[in-house]
Amino acid sequence: MLHEISKEEIEEAVQYLSDEISDEILEKVKEMSEEELLDQHLFLGIQVRNMLREGGFKWNDVVLDELWREIIRLAVETSEI
């Protein structure tokens, strides 16, 4: 299923998330280790997945579970925080 998501779609999701999520959250993510981010699956992960759904990204739960960490990390990298 992951192969169905194009690079362009991921880039759109990154841009959407970096525009919509608060700088405060992006700052916290920037400071988190990968392990800390993994621990956020049921908290920040749900928030990110719900935001993406609200933004029109109609990806299934498996895809969102696999991609949310990558997308938020890329959003941090592209943001101006």
C-alpha cells in the first residue's frame, strides 16, 4: 500500500502539515529522538493523522501509521522555526 503514495503526495502532505500544525509542536518534534517520537504514536501520531485526513489526504490507516513520523519530521525540516 505504501507504494501507492507518490512522492508528490508526500510532499503535499509535508507542506500542509508544516502550514497547519503549530510551531510549538514542530519545536517539540525537532527536539525529540526517534524513540521519543515512536512513543508519541497514540498522542501526537493521532493528531497528525487526523490533521492529514482533515486536509484531504484519504490514505488508509496502515499508510498513515507508517508515514506520519516521516511526514512530521520533514515538516520540521521545511518549516521556518
